[in-house]
Amino acid sequence: MRTLPPRLLLIAGAALAGLAVITLVPLSAAGVVAPALAVQIGLSILVLALAAAIVASVRRTDGKAQRIDARTKRHEAALGRTEQSVATLAATLDGLAGRMEEAGRHQSRVVLSALGEDRMELTAQADRISQLASAVARIDTTVRQSAADLDDLRKLRHDHEQLTGLTGTAVQAVREISERLDTLSGTVRDGQAGLARTVRQTYAQLEALIDIRALLHPRAPLPRLRGWAASPDILRLLIERIAVDGAGTVVECGSGASSVWLGYALERFGGGRVIALEHDERFAEASADLVLAHGLQDVVEVRHAPLTPWARGEETIPWYDTRVVDDLTGIGLVFVDGPPGATAPLVRYPALPVLLPRCADDAWFVMDDTDRAAEREVADRWLREYPELTGSAFSAEKGAMLLRRNPR
């Protein structure tokens, strides 16, 4: 039942009091009610009416307070349930984060254990891949933004050219800016493509390194590959040839970490020996020490062979002193990774004329660094001058060419 507002209650009370007074006045005048009693009754009625209005107002206020209190309690209960849900979700996320962190640590331990001594190198390579991927993403964003800016500028140029008051100088300036933006956009795209190629190549080298480490197990730390040293992908190719064909004697033009990897391959896959030719005496000693550290001195021999003029007809090219290979026969694999290309034009050409007569009938020649013009020219010249050879390109980091003598 709806309660009347306090103001109406006061008015009703006042009306009742007035009516009572009006009624009591004639009664008092008629002698029915004593004047003092009439006044007392009128005041009592007025007080009762006022008290009734106050009580009704208080009850209404108390009802509102109770409803507000009920809503407050419902809100507090809902807030409590929300806090409990948030706490449960936070606990779930903490548990999930803990499990993910533990799984990540476990996976890292497994990978690092499998990679052995090169785990720090692989971690660094992975970091570089992550950095390159981030750079590719940033370049992609820049390209997209530049394309959008270029479109806006082209629209602006078109709009300006439609204005009759635009001078020829301003039009030319806008065109020049547009051309520069076109050039910048092309440069950024080229940079993005180059970074993408670098990321793919780095991944390929990591994959090849993991493969050869899973196949061979070095007994001591090895120096880094790539750069001046052979890349993991070309080493994997050489190790595959040894594993499949059993190369027997392997001759390496140049020496270093690759000599040790080839020694491990021969040690595992049926024996043989590696003869590494090195023109720099100090580097030859360092390579020999590396071989000794891995316990491969019975498999790998580093021979110091200073560069001397090699002549045929009117052509003279500096190459390793040929006397160091006079005792070699039945060579199954030749890895041409030296002398350094900066020594002289076509400095690696003599490798095949000198060593082919000492090779087995089905020997392999592997020329590294054929991304360089001089090494490509040497390989092409070999194929032209020695029809008994067949060749094919190998997609290595620095380019490679495989040549094989056709069995007689």
C-alpha cells in the first residue's frame, strides 16, 4: 500500500485539527463541553495528527533505508563473487605461466643437451633470428605505411593538378616528392627481402649444424663456422658424400674447423684420412693443434704448403707447393676452399689439374664460394676443359659446385 507524502499528512492532520477546533467551539459555547476541556481536546487532536504525520514520514524514510541497504548488500555480494572469480582466474593464469615456464626450461635443457658444446652459439643464432624477425616486422610496417602515404600523396597531387591556380613549379615539386617516395618504397622492399633471405639462410645453417652435431659428436669445443670458415650446409654435404661413398682419402685446400669435422666423418664412416693443405705456416700450426685437441692426429694431417708459381703454357698462377701431394693416390673427395680468393685471379684453378691425376675414378670435387665470380669462372672452366667431368650447382650459403669424374 502506497504511503502518503509527509507534506500531505501534515496538511491532513492540520485539517483534522482545525475541524476538531471548529466542532469544539460551538459545543463549548452551548455548554456541552467545558471551555478548558475543549482546548485540551483540540490540542491533543493537533498533537496526535502531527505525531501521525511524523511517524508516517519516519516509516517511509526507514523503508527507503531498508531498500537501499538491501541493494547495497546485493552489490557487495556481486562484488565478492567477482573478486573470487578474478582471484580464481589469477591463480589459474599463475599456474599456467608456471607450467609454461617449466616446460620452456625443460625444452631448453633438452635442446642445449643435444647441441653439446655449441649450445651458446646456437642460442646466439636463435637470438639473432628473433632480432631479424622483429626487424622484418618493423620493415613490413614501414612499407605499408609508406605505401599508404604514397597513395595519399598521389591523390593530393591529382587534386592539386585539378586546381586552376596551381603553378607548374608546385606540380613539379609534388612529382619529385612522389618519385622519391617511390624510390624509398622500393628500397624498403629490397631491404625487407634481404632481411627475409638472411633469416631463411640463418635458419638453414642452424638446421645443418644441428644435423651434423647429431651425426658426429666432437670431443672438444670447435671454433665458429661461417664467415671465413666453411658453413654448416657445405660441411653437411661433404659429410654425406663420405657417409655414402666412403671417400677414403680426402684432400682439403685450406684448413681449420672443417678439417676436424671431416676427420670425425672419416673416423665414423669406414676410415681414411684427411690431408689439409695450408699456405700460412702459423695457421697450419693452429689447425694442427686443433686436430690434436680432438684426438684426430691419426686421421687428419695438416701440411704446410707455401704458395709457389704453378705454370702451364703461358699461364702462371700462385698455388700450394705441389711437392706436398706427390705421395697421394686414390683421392676420393677434394674440397676446394683455398687459397684465399684475394690472392690472385683464378687462384683456385690449379686444384683440379694438379689433383685429378691422383684421384679415384669416381672422385668428387666440391668448389666452395661460387657466389663469387672468380670461383664460378674456375668451375665453368674445369667443365669446359675436362669433358670427363659432370657438374651441378649446390644451393649453399656462399654457393657451391659439385663436379664428379664419370666412372671409366
